[in-house]
Amino acid sequence: MDDTQYGTRNKRGDYVPNEPAQYAPLFSFPPKPAALLKWLPHYFWPYNILFGLSALAWWYWILPDVEAMAAPSWGWVAKLFIINLVSIFVWFGIFEFRLYIRRAQGSRFKFNAKWPSENPSSAFFFKSQNIDSFIWTVFSAIPIWTGVQVIVFWVYANGWVPWLTIAENPIYLVCLALVVPILHEFHFFCIHRLFHTPFLYKYVHSVHHNSVNPSPFSSLAMHPVEHLLYLGVMAWHLIIPSNPMIALYQLHFAGFGAIPGHVGFEKIEIGEETAMDSHAYIHHLHHKKFEVNYGDGLIPLDKLFGTFHDGSPEAEARMLARFERKKARMKARAGKAT
Ligand SMILES: [Zn+2]
Ligand SMILES: [Zn+2]
């Protein structure tokens, strides 16, 4: 496929899409009903449907019955841990293998001209982005992911929070399932903005940002504190009346859903002439420029707070002007202090 029909390459060979990054038309004001209808299938397909189905599969085939959930034992928790681990490696591995190991589409649509393996850095364990990502994923992400699941189910199974059934509350629970991506975006924006405050950035979030040129396995390369808050999004379903299956969907949306922002390609080629949008551009710009795009493009929170970057020269100028204002404020504050 000819990627130059959809974008250009700069002097370094980095790919820049012609179309600036855009918000989903879900919260446009004034509303854009035609754009909303055209976009709506993308709300469901492919990611939301896949993560909804994976939550159902876990619920019916992998998790134990309610009695066992009420009193967790090492047997089923260990089984759950292994299944979570294998499935995340298979899911991330599909993208990593095709795009980074086989390099099936070469550098077509690739944002960063370099491959992560070409940039050994002492910021990573063993100077390798991939080994570093494996370590954070295996020893922090999956144990915390499994732990969050076990605790939330334990609370539900003991009847400490309301467990709404689908038979009695079908409309409410369907609406709640539809809101899962919106709740995720709100939660992610808030914790992510918090992680960009100086102390938390330095000691926690910088682990994730070591991947300036992210690849699929960077998706969950995070500090344990970040894993806890990021995957802890599932706990919202202990506060709002819900059902554990929807809570599980929320967790899968965060865990498996971390990948779209980190594939490193604007489009993923499916055949000779077809490609699907990766939806990676907004988060890729965040990894490249740091203090922009704390959200993922569903709720226009970055627009509201003046931190949205759509990849255009105008957005770049706005960002630089914002940095100048910040510098001037810090200087003025330092002046007052002395
Ligand atoms: Zn960040
Ligand atoms: Zn990221």
C-alpha cells in the first residue's frame, strides 16, 4: 500500500499523517449527527466488541463459581494468573510479531523511522526496550491485573456491594456496558494528568515514558503504582451499582486495550489495498511530546484544558507558546521566592 497517499515523511523519515488527529464526534458541540452516525461502528468494532467477548469468555470458561470467588484459593488464582499472562502475550505478540519481528508492512505508516531495537538505552533493563517491557509486564502488570480481578470478585461474591443481575436490570446494565469506554477515558485522563506532576512523573510515570518510540509490548511497561491506578479502573464497579461481568469488561478494556495507542503505526495493513486505522496517533504524540494528549481522543478533555495536540504545525506552535508561558510563570515564582 502507498502510505504517501495518506501522509508525508519528514527529513528523519518519520511518517506524518496528512489528516490531523481528531476527537471522536461523540461529545461535539454543536452536535454533528451525520459524523456521529458514520463514526458509531468504530465505537464498537473492533476493540470494544473483542474486549466485551473476552470478558464473557473469562467469566464463563475461566473464572470459578461464586463460592470459590468468595474465598480465593491459590489454585484458581494461579490458573487465572497464567491465563492472563499467556493471553496478554498472545494478544500483544500478534501485533509485535507481524509489525516488528516479521516487519510485514516494512516502515509503511510507521510514525518513527527507527525501530526500537536500533536504540539501545541505559534507561531500559539490559539496555533493551523489549526486555524491559517484558519484565514490567510479567512481574508487575499481570500480578496486579490478577490481584485487582481477585479482589473485586471477592467483594462481589461476599455480597459487600450490590450485584445487579441482567434479568432484573437489563436496560441499565446495557447502558452501563456502553459507557465503559467513556468511564475508561475519564479515569485514564485524570490519573494520567496526575502522573505528569513532577514527583509522580519522576518516580513513577517515567518508566512508561522511557519508550519514546513505543511498540506493542510497551503498552503495559509501567511502574507498579501506575499499574495499580490504571488497572484499578475496575474498582469503579464497586462504587457504582454494577455487575462483575461488566467490571471485568472494564478491566479488559484497560489491560488488553492498552495496545492501540502503542502500535507505532498510523494504519495496519490487512491486505494489498486495505488497512485499518490503529487510532495510535494521539497517544503516539503524547509519547513524542510528553505534555500533550493526556486522554485518548474520546472525551475532549485535552481540548478543554488546552493540552490537545493534533500533529499540525498550529498545534505545535500552541504547545510551544504554552511551554513559554509556563517557563515565565516558574521564573516569576522563583523571583518572588528569592
Ligand atoms: Zn504520560
Ligand atoms: Zn503510553
